[in-house]
Amino acid sequence: MWRGSESNVSAGWLPLDAYLTIQAHVLADFRSDGFLLEERLSLSEGGDERLLVEGRIRCRGGLFIDVEEFLAVRTARGRRHVRSVRYSFHAGIEGPLGLTIFRYDNHHSYLREGHPDAHHKHVFDPTTWAERPPPEWIGEERRRNLSDVIAELRQWWEATGQHLGLSHSEDPHP
């Protein structure tokens, strides 16, 4: 979710309450500018010292982002700290076809393609909706967080999506 300085906590770890506060502010910012219409994210115990953030974010133009992020958990100085260890941010267009625009994840490596780690992006062509192979390597240093993904989807909508003539609803679905 966030890659800023984590003060005196070792790299990548953030107090859980700070993580949740940052997430709430990010979502509120996108909601206030009218791009984000609805978010249904939940936080649950994922077992084995993990938390799971999952759910769907609905945006203008019938766009969505499905979120699945596993957070490692440790306790330091009596506070729970978290770090993202596995994620998938799947951006698409709602409807009967369920069109995919792009997906970031680190669920598996593309060693044959020469990717040095598992962080990558799948990109789909908006003229055919077929995936453009191979997946683009992103890498640990350039991995995306939820804020990055929402901003990228908004940019895609402004540059491409709104010009495609797709039928969509501006209203959030129940």
C-alpha cells in the first residue's frame, strides 16, 4: 500500500493502524475527486501470521479493481506491523464480458522470459481485449501499491477508456 519511510521499523514494515489510515485517506482522495464510486474491501485473518485485504473497488465508467493483498504480520513493541508479501490488483470493465485492462501481481515468476523476480504486469489490448504477451517485468523496486493502481486506471480511463464507446453505468452496484 505504501512505500514511504517506515521510521525506526525495519524496511517494508508499517504499523497496522498507520497502514489502515493511509489506505482510508487514499480511497477518500479518489472518492472526493469523483473517480472512485464504491469500495468494498475487507481485512481478515489469513492464518500463519498473515492478514488478507480483499474486495472490489468500483470506479467511473464501469471500471473496477479487484484487490487481493496478503500482509505478513509481526509484533514489535506491542504493536502489530504489516508488510505486503503477495498481491494481485486486477483492473477491468464490469459487464457480461468482464474485460481485463491490466493486472499487477507477484503470484508466479516468468523465468523463461528472464524476469529476475515475480513482480509483473499483464496488459490487455483494448482493441481485441487479448493479453499482450509477455507480461511486463516490474520488479520489487517498482512494484505498485493500491494508490498507484487506482491512479493508473484513472489515467487509462481519461486517455483511452472513455473513448471506446462501451456501455457502462456511473452508479455503484449494490
